[in-house]
Amino acid sequence: VVYTQSEILQREVYLFERLDSPNREPMKHLKAICFLRPTKENVELLVQELRRPKYSVYFIYFSNVISKSDVKALAEADEQEVVAEVQEFYGDYIAVNPHVFSLNLLGCCRGRSWDPAQLTRTTQGLTALLLSLKKCPMIRYQLSSEPAKRLAECVKQVITKEYELFDFRRTEVPPLLLILDRSDDAITPLLNQWTYQAMVHELLGINNNRIDLSRVPGISKDLREVVLSAENDEFYANNMYLNFAEIGTNIKNLMEDFQRRKPKEQQKLESIADMKAFVENYPQFKKMSGTVSKHVTVVGELSRLVAERNLLEVSEVEQELACQSDHSSALQSVRRLLQSPRVSELDAARLVMLYALRYERHGSSGLPALLEELRGRGGGDRYRKLVSAVVEYGGKRARGSDLFSPKDAVAITKQFLKGLKGIENVYTQHQPLLQETLDQLIKGKLKDSQYPYLGPNTLRDRPQDIIVFLIGGATYEEALAVFNLNRSNPGVRIVLGGTTIHNTRR
């Protein structure tokens, strides 16, 4: 995710192997660099490797803190003295965007409490992040969430135990780690998205920057899987946060630019200079041609899905459910879409989930009737169970915050003005709860009663360095919110992390 194979090749690393791949050939003329998570399995594999080394020298890097007993086990196995060095190089998490990280963990809680193995993994990931960013933060957590409190305590324990590692130069305003729970806002991961990165994840799924296009009708062999990474793809970097309409225009410009640069087929290569120019420009041309065909394919497929699944209409109703409070109109809209054959099973279920989260306690709730309609569409009881599971997870009883009601007159006016800003924003009026939470935090107005500090100390100044972590997964819509907050608040740096990055299917 962070380093491409071609970048590593430029550093003269020519062979890539996994430690657990069987039947690797001994190559005593090569030195080996090992980069591993310090898990029990990895240490055991490394012990086996050192007993019968296949390479001349080993440089071992662990992505997190390793225990003394594990180092001792490695030393005892290294009878041939092939290990040149052992280091901790903190990177025990997946760097997704410059300001977003994930731990690729699905299903971290059982009901309302942590799965113990996942709690350990999350603590390791979060402490490795702090070490790699050289931050020893003050910690705040969401009081209504038991898992948030547990994680805060576990991170604090590691910082206390490894106090020498966390002894960084003090900054004027200490960094802040804010731990939140996904169940406070189950709406955001259920909405269709209209900015490039979020939309690709929602409709196609992004897995460690890879997109699987093998199901696309008539796809060519070399485009079955493509990589979208802002690090190596300028078009993606410039467009990942733009909305779908703008991307269409930008793709068109990219195509036209590409057409202009195309080497003329009949170009006369008469002199050596002509040939030299052609050869020099060819790699750039080839790279550009790869970028063009990749994005045209991805955007083409997004467009096809939007049309096929009637997503403009679906999304409009989702936004109405998430942002407005006219019950009878919402109920009619959901009913109308449930009866439409163009709306897929997933989208039908998603609408009922959003309705259930929004109007679960409404006097004249139409939920039983909607569940019947869902059932009639042939989804059986599966979706009915999913709807009740979602309400149990993120319904009113589970939430610590007021997800739906604007707090005061100012907030209501703001919403009204936002609604007037133009009809194209019908599809993007929703803002994740995280946006407001961080806004309050930056202004120094986030209530201690709802988000207490762990320990006696509190922050007197407004925070400048903020790491926010969502137990149960973040979304690319929240990544966009954080990107915008970073842009509009110079002097404030926010990094967003989650146990995973969700779309509706996840």
C-alpha cells in the first residue's frame, strides 16, 4: 500500500518472498531484509528460518514493539550468526491516504464488547501509529461506549509501560487521541456516495488500493484488477475528493490531452534525434495511456451501475431520510422505490435500514409494512434480520449522541442555507456526525461530560494535532470531511483511523 514493487526495484531489491512460502530456494549470495509484524507465528517462522538460513545476512525489522523473550528466542536460533541487526520500525497499520489509516479488521466487537484478540490487535495498531508519528497524546473517549473506554485504557497502559519509547520532545500543545464508536453513527456507512474515492469503494470495493473489475462486462485481461493510489497516480490524487459530475469532465480533458500527445503513427523517424525523442517520450506516453484506460474503465463502470441500479433516485431518498424530518413523505418515497423492479435487493434493504434508524420510535412508523415488502421481494427473512441488527447496533438505545436533531436555531439555519446552495447538492447534503464532533473539538467546545479525558489532566488550549479513531470502522465520506477540515483550519492536523474502512456491504 505504501511502496510499489517498482519503487523497491529501484533500490536494487530484486526478489520478493513471503516468509511462510514453502520451498524457497537457498540463495547464499543474497542479503535478506525481513519486515514483519511481531506476532507469535512470525517469530516462530523466523526461528525456523534462522536455524537453516537460506541467505547470507539477515536484517530484521519488526513493525511494532517486540518482547525481550522473542528477541532471546531469535538469538538462540541464530547459531550461524547470520543476523546483522534487529530493529523496530513502527508501521503496524495500513496507510490508506496521507491522513487516513486502517487496521483491516472486520467484526471487532461481539455485541457491545470487544473480541479480546481484536482489542489486542487494535491497541498494537494504534500504539504503532503513535510511535511512527512520534506522538505521546492525551486521550479522550466517547463515554457512552464501553469499547471506547477499554481501548483508551489499553493504549494508556502501553504508553506507561513503554514510557522510554514515548519520550518525545514536548510540544506546546500536546497531541490528542480521540476514540469514538461507529455505533454512534450507523447512517454514514449506509449511504451511497458521489465523490470519486468513496463512490469507487461503495460500488466496486477498494481493498488495499486494489479494485477488482473482473465482473465488468467485456473487460480486457490487463484491467481485471487495477490499483488506485494517490501516491503514484496524479489523476486520482487530483480527483479523489471531487464529485462525480466533475470527474466526468476531467476524464474528458484527460482523454483530449492524451489524444494530443499520441505519437503520430506516420511520424517519420528519419534522424537519430527523431528516434531519440520518440524513445524518451514513449515511457511517459505509455504511463499516461495506462492511466487513461484505467480511469475511463472505472468511471464507465460506475456510470453503468448508477444507471442500472437507479442510484440517483435511490440516493435522493437516502439523503432525505438522513437529513430531513418529514415522515410521511419519506415513507411514501421508500415505498415507491421498494415497488420498483429497477432497485436492487441491497438498495431496497439499505433504504429500509435508514428508515428504521431514522423513525424507529415514530408514532405512525411504517416499518412492519416495509419489512413485509422487503420479504415480498424475495429476500426472505435475511434482510429483516439485518434491519433489526442494524437498529440494535446503531439505534437510539445504542447512541450516545443526538444523531438527528439540529442543536439550535443557528444549526437549523445552517442546514436551510445549505439546502439552498444548488440542486446538484441533493445527493451530498448529508454530513457525517464526525464532522460536527471534530468541529466542536477544534473550537474547544466538545463537552467533557460526553467525551471525558482519561486521567486527571485536561487540555487547556485548543488541540492542534488530532488523531481520531473509530472503533467499528471509518468511511471515505469521513475521510473527505477530515480532508476538508485540514484544509480549512490551518495549524490543525487531523489523522483519521478505523478498525476498517466501510461501505454498505461491509
